[in-house]
Amino acid sequence: MSAAEEMGRLLDLDRWIERVRAQREHLAEHDELRGVERELASLAERLGALDEERKPTRAAFEEATERAESLRRRKAELEARLSAATAPARELAAMTQELANLARRLSDAEDAEVALLIEIEPMDEVAEQIRASASPLAQRRRDLHEAITQLTSTLDEELASLRSDRERAAAAVPAPWRQRYEDAMARAGVSGAARLDGERCDGCRIALTPLERDRLRSLPEGELMACPSCGRLLVP
Ligand SMILES: [Zn+2]
């Protein structure tokens, strides 16, 4: 291969490395993962707000349940005493009266219990829906993490192999050209050389003036000209 061909090969490898590096940095899976994480965070926030909202109603419901339960116990006790009673008629009448009172209070407590339950149920359903929609998202997040790990490791292997090809290609470029190439690459990024694409430098896409193109055409063998815009060496 001629020196120009060796430099062309180095240029192609550096561009290839840049493409793989960019691909590794901008995986579509990363963008999707960020979206999934945002959605999960917003669901968690809604669930938290809903829990706060449910707290007082749930506490009132538990209180009503306890009250009904204790009234039910007292009513059962009284009923048992009444059926076994051999007390005077006046006492029996008082117990019957108390039993009627208890029954009324129990019925009120049970009504309150049912009313609170009706209030809580739709909130519980919403919470259940939120949990149900979070579950596939959590699975997707696990899958994406796994895919990203795999893709990144594949691309890292590819980069390592390209970089060792690049070492060899750079060593094959004659030393003075190689130094200028590396300097231009340090300044311009991606690669230290470019080709002419029609009238344009294909590194920076800026056209050479007719005068610059004349200069390039009449360069003596073994000499290089840099793109006046980006400073990359123009491969003869
Ligand atoms: Zn250029």
C-alpha cells in the first residue's frame, strides 16, 4: 500500500471507531429506560398521594368496625343473660329496653361501616390499577438493563478490536505523516485526515476555494495539504 492508502485506512478506522463509540453512548435502550423510569416514578408518586388520601377514611373505617364489633359482643352477652334470667319482671323489662337500644346503636354503627367501605373501595381499585400498570414497566426496566449491559459489552469488544487494528494501521503510516495526522486529530476530533468529496472536505463539509484546489492538485509527491477549515490532512 502507498503512504496515502495507509493514511486512508487509518482515517477509515478512526471514523469507524467514532461511529461505534457514538452508538455505545446513544443506545436507543438508554432513552427508553429513562422514559420507563420517569413513568415508574410518577406512578409511585400517585400511589403515595392516594395512600395519604385514604388514610383518614381507612382509620375511620377501622374505628367503625371496632365499635360495631364491641356493640355486637355486648348485645350477645345481654341476650345470653336475658334468656337465662330468672330476675324480677322490672329488671327483665330494663334489660329488654337496653337490648333494644344496643340493637339500634349497632345498626347505626354497621351503616357507618358500610358507608365508609363504599368510600374506600374506589380508592383501593385505583391503587390496584396503579400497581397493575407499574408491574409490566418494572419488568421492562429489568429487560432494558439487561439489554444495555449486553449491547455495551458487545460494542466494547468491537471497539477493542478496532483500536488494535488502528494501532497497526497507524504504525504503517510514515512517521512524519503520522505525527501530523495525530496532531490534526487532537485538534479536529474523530480523524486527523479527510478526503475530498467533490469540492468539499468530507471531514468538515466545507468547500475548498478554486485556488486551494489548484494548490492541492499541484502538491509535489510526498507532501500533504491540510483542509484550511478544519485542519485535517487531505488524503492525496
Ligand atoms: Zn475540513
